[in-house]
Amino acid sequence: MRALKFALLASLAIATPALAADLSPLPTEPAAYTWTGLYVGAEAGYAWGNSTYDGAGSPAGPPFISTSLDPKGGFGGAYVGYNYQFNGNYVVGVEADANFADVKGDNTFAVFPGVVASGDLEWFGSARLRAGYAFDRFLPFVTGGVAIGRYSGTENGTLENSETMVGWTAGAGLEYAVTDNLIARVEYRYADYGRKSQSPLFNFPTEQVRLDLTTNDVRVGLSYKF
């Protein structure tokens, strides 16, 4: 009898730890980050571009005299957007941004070396689609859409010709979710604002100037996802 009791006690002593281990909760994998949601952010960057300033050679109009401008400088602004992540890693979204800029360039005309033409990108923005593939908290993406900007040209700083120009933009970047709500990004963007013909501010109604503008920029941003 004593031998039977000893055997039962020994069996319980061996089985109890195993049973406790079986009843303990299993370790769980941390939940993958989700990119779905609305976000707002601030950004800053540096832009450089190419611009051609065409001025009429006489009050009667063309032929044009031309010079190339290379505007460059800093900018800063804000952006807002919404992402949707499918069942998997694909992410699509929409985004808009607006920036104040100090992107300027100047040059002289070869045939009139005493005349200086200048270009100044005062502000710009865009409305775009985005698509990316998420690696948990990392999101490489591409983007493209409509670009708009206010670009002004001057001759010797007095004859200002300012125009709102509309074109297109495309780029790519990388985002990282620092926390569940804070998202950092770095991005490259190219924009083509097209060409505009404008009447200068003096009494030669037949004379027009023409401006075109393309830009490249790199920017960094930090957003809050709701």
C-alpha cells in the first residue's frame, strides 16, 4: 500500500510541471504595422531646376532673345494624405502638399549683356496618387500627379511677369513608422510646369515673354497618422 501511495505521489510530482507548461499562454508574434489611415505632416527640402526666359527682341514682337536660368533654393510646407493597405503588403493612397519656396536663378542675355533676367519660384504644390509595398514599418513608394506653382520672371528687376503654372510631377521615396503614429520620410520629386507666354508690364501689347520651368528636389518629412 505504501508503495502504491509513493508511486501515485511521484506521478503527480512529475505530471504537475508538464501540465502547468501546457496551460501557460503560448508566445505570440507582434502584430504587423498597418499603414491604413489619415495623416498630416510637415516637410522641408532643397530644389534645383532649369528654366528658359524668352524675351521679345523688339516692341513688334518676336524674334525672341533667350537666356537659361538655373533656379535653386530651399522650401518648406505641409502635406496631408490617406493610405489604404490591402490584405497583404500593398499600399495605395492619395496625397496633396503645399510649399512656400525661395527657389531663384538669374542670368544675362548674350546679345544684351547689361540686361539681367531672373526667375523666382514663390510657391508650389501637388495632388498625387501613391503606391507602395510595405515591409512592416518600412514603406518604399512611388508617386505621381498634378503639379502647380507660382513662377515669376523679371528683367533688371523691374519688368515682372508672374504666372501660375500647371504641369505634372513624379517621384519616389521611403517612409518609416518610428512609432504607431509618427512616420518619417525621405523623397525625391521631379516636376515639369510647362511653358507660359505672358504680356510684360509696359506699353508694348504685341511683345510677350515666355517662361518654362522644370525642377528636381529632395525633401524630408514627419507626419502624424491618426
